[in-house]
Amino acid sequence: MAEMKMPRFMISATGSGCGKTTITCGILKALMNKGLKVAAFKSGPDYIDPMFHSKVIGAKSRNLDVFMLGKETVRFLAAKNACDVEVSVFEGAMGFYDGMGKTAEASAYDLACTCDVPVVLVVNGKGAALSVAAQIKGFKEFRKDSHIVGAILNNVNPMSYAYYKEVIEAESGVKLLGYFPVLENCNFESRHLGLVTAEEIGDLQAIVERLALQAEKSLDLEGLLEIAQEAPALEYTPQNVEALGKVKLAVAQDKAFCFYYQDALDLLTELGAELVPFSPINDKHLPECDGLVLGGGYPELYAKQLAENTVPPKSKTADGLKYSVNQEKYLKVFLEDGNVPIDNSASERAIKTFCLGKKNWMFHNTVNGAQASAVIYSISETAKLNELRPYYYFKHLLTELPKLCDETGNIDSEKLDTLLPWSKELPEECRKPRR
């Protein structure tokens, strides 16, 4: 067991849409403007918000996913990635206590407990007065070890904040560390998986500068730094990684494929892999490689570009990678005749759950850091869009897929087309009854 002094605090909130990422980005930039070296962390699973953090601090933000990584690894990665910085800013996901199912497991609260992080709660103060104190008090006392030590009010004006500050602090027992007013043209837009990605916002740096100026004006930055300094030393167990050999992996990285945990990519490098980025949207050839990593992202938004970018045989190990997308925005990726090994534990779970263990083809949501449930969710949603009954569709797939495999485990793509959600050859039980 080791320990290190790690000044840190977490920005969390009562729920999604309260302004966590906006305020976090403003704080990160404001702290950098003070000359501080800053690290950023995000409560997982979340691929998008860390992209914003990374753009602000100029270094990779890290995901701390208690469910995927386990508590010991989370503490180790927090220490590893904060060893040379002056302050670490954590951002929670969703509402502070929102975890898996009906529990707080893997929530921002769980992460705060795991890494002993003091928490500053963002509360949307629009249209509220004393009720804000009730929210803060309720969140603080919902668990005895909540770690909540401060709060920031969002969407309030300076006069209202000054008027209610004293009574809110007295009633809630929590110090207010400032406010953010409504800022025009500074909000990050959302879509079905969360915020739009940082790469899609052309004036991001200008927005971040405005957020930083507001943070410097209306937040108690010195108070936040005092909270960070008061955080106890972080205890962790060092983990040693030894290289297993040399291998070259092509990693899809563009607007369509951009969901990665940076620590997972770093681990591949530490194990001996050379990572070669490429763009499935723009590149006409795959790089020479021994394997392929296709991360998650928004391929459905770039269906036309992917469909039109047919990759000619170039790589000896990924010969004939083909992108084929139908009008329903449903991406299928076939590794045809390439026999590309996909053996990390996350993809194995996905393949075993949905693709019956075949190693050279898969319907794929994410390879890196994904869970089988992500694949199932993706296919289920597509089934619904095509007016299918997900349970019966999965049942049909799992029954018919093995029949399409030849002795080597390859599947004829034309035969597979008969099983896709928009196929007219699906049995009636897969289709939703007409009303």
C-alpha cells in the first residue's frame, strides 16, 4: 500500500443538465489561468465529457469507472495520473447518487468514497429560492459519508445569489462557493448519447475562455483550492505492467469512432503494442497492422461517409475491411477474410453474449472499455427503430447465426443480410403486432 498527497475536489450535481461540464470546464481553465498544473477526471462510464476536459487542459482527461475497473485500479489510476500536477478536478456523471439500476454503485458518490474526494454540488437555482437549501441539505444527509462540503448555484443572477446566500448556507449547513448566471451561447448542445463531441464545436476555445472569465468573477476559486488541499492523502496499491511482446494495432480515431478510455490505450502501449491511428471516414487504406481496434462513437451520424469509403485490400491482417450502412443508420462492420484477433476481455464479453464467440466478425458498439450490455442495447434500439420485438429478434439471431458459419467460423455477408433488422425474411414473431 502506498499513499500520496493529491489535492482534489469533485464537481457533481443533483442530476443531468444542471451544468456540471460547463462549470467544470470554466473552473479548469480558470485554475490554469492562475498558473496551476491541473489534471481532470470523469466518473465513468463517459467518453464525451473527458474530450471537453482534454481540450481545456491540453492533456488527456481520465475516466475513473468504478464498475469497469474496480476500486483498487481506480485509486491507482487516480494517483498515477495526478503525480505531477498541483490540483485534480473530478467531474461526476448524472446525479450524484445515480448508479447502476436502483443503487448508488458506480455513481459519482461511489467514486467520491473510493478516492476520498470532497464534493461540491452544482444546483440549478433557476425558479427556486429556499428550496435550494432543501435540495443541498437532502443530498448532503442522504448518506452520512456523502463527502459534500460545498455547493455552486447555476442559472442565478448576482442579486439573487447575494440575497439568498446566507439563508441557504444556514439552512443547509453547506458553504456556497459561488454562482454561474445564464450565459448566452455558452451551453454545449446534447444528442442521444449525451453532449455533442468537443471536435464538433468550432468556437470551443472562445466559449471556454468566457466560462473561465465567469468562474474568476463569480466563483470562490481560492475556496475550491482550500477544499482540494484539505483532501486526505490518497491510499492506493501500485500495479506493475510488463510488456508481453511487440504488436502493431490500428486504432480507428475520428468523428465516427472516438469513444476510448485513454488509460486503456496506455495499457496497450505498456503491454508492447504500437498504436497507429487511422480514420475510417477519410483514410483510403488501412495502415499495416497486426490487429484492429474499433472504438465506439457516432458511426450512425456518418453513415453516408462510411458507406462510401470502401477500403481496398491493403493490410495483410485486415484484408478487405468493408463498411456497409443501410438507410436505417445501422452500421455493420465485417472483418472479411482478415481473421483479425479481437481478444481483449471487453470484446470477448460482447462477442460471447451476442456473436457466439466468433473471432473474425461482430456487430460492434465499442471494443475498448465496452461491456456486452452496450452491444445488446445498441442492437435492441435498432430493433425498435425497425419495429421489431427485441427479445424475439435476439432469440432468432442466436438460433440462426450458428447455421450461417462455415468450418472456419466465417459468415457469408449475403446470408447474414437475411438476419439484419430491416430484412423482410425475419419471422413474424420478431415483428411488433399492428395496432
